[in-house]
Amino acid sequence: MRILLIEDEAELARWLSRSLARHAGFVVEWADDGLLAERRLAMEEFDAVILDLGLPGMDGHSLLAKIRARDDRTPVLVLTARDSLAERIGTLHEGADDFLPKPFVLEELEARLIALIRRSRGREHPRLTLGNLVFDTAGQKFTVRGVPLQLSPREHSVLRVLIQKSGEPINKQQILDRIVTDDADINLEAIEVAVHRLRKKLADTGVQIVTMRGMGYSLENAVENP
């Protein structure tokens, strides 16, 4: 899942980016300026936003108002040292989806982010399902009909991105942008190879990876032959 962290405290942002990637598998992009963040949100797609209110360029309140005014419904979790009741209520009325005061516990932030993303997709349980394929977001495991699916780390990362966007096309660059890995050799060609191998492993599972010309790959239920 791809997160935009909008925070001007560099030390906090670096720690939070590393921690969310290591513990929850998030791909965290960082913007330290409200104007820069507003441009990125207008051009790129994120699963959620972590927003500080005290920002240079454009403050968090103005940024939140702008993205909601253009009907950008990306879940927003406000992270700030301002912890008054009026501040919390006001920020939620402005369009924030959740509010977490500083200092905070990392595990709570992770749980709140996952809950926001899940709700934004209409899911009630911490797992993603497509036909017989199930991804347990807590255990970071894939199963087919209850049996663990054996995947390499690279295959796991690619399939995780595909099931998060199941039924929607996503191209190789977008997959690459959403992968958390220490593998320096990961590139567009490696994504293509991983998809090829995944297709073999998903054979007879009832799920398939479809190539949509000019648009990318889409994870879908397999069409049964009549």
C-alpha cells in the first residue's frame, strides 16, 4: 500500500518512513511542503495520506480543503501536536478521516492506517479476497482454498500489489512504485518476469492475471470454459 507522508520534521519523517515500510510493508513517499504535497496528490495515486497541520508552503488545513474540494477521497490521517478537542473536531469536519496526536505509538498508527484503507474499499476484515485467493494483511500470507501459496519475496510483493488493486488495471511502473524491497535488481523487466511466474503458480486456482493492452495487468477471477 502506497502512503504519502506530509511532514516537515525530517528526522520524524525518515524514522516513520522506515518503520512503516519494515513493520507494515507500506511504500512511504515523503513530502515536506504543503504545496509540493498538493501537486503530488493531484498527479499521483496513494492509498492513504498522513498529514501534519503545521507545514510550510501551505498549511495542513488549506491542503485538506483543496483536496476535498476536488473530490479527492483518499483517506487522510492527521498527525499533529495540536491535541485540543476543538482542533480534533474541526479537522474531522474539514474532511480528515482520523486524528492521532503526537507523541504516538507506531503500532496504533499502523492499525489506524490499515483500518482507514480497508474502510475506503468497503472491506470489514483485515484480509483481501478474490475467489479462492486470500491475502491476510496481518500475517502477510497468501492462501488458496486455505493452503499457503509458496512465493518468492519478489512474487509476493507483486501479487500483494495486484490483489490490492484487484479488478483494476495497473501497469509495471505503478507496481514497481508500490513495492517495498531491499532488492537492488528490481526493475520493470523483473516485474514482467515475476508476473510470468505468478501466472504459472495461479494456474487452476480460479484466479488469473490478465494483460490489458496499453493499461497493464489486472488480477481477476478466471473465466471458466463452457
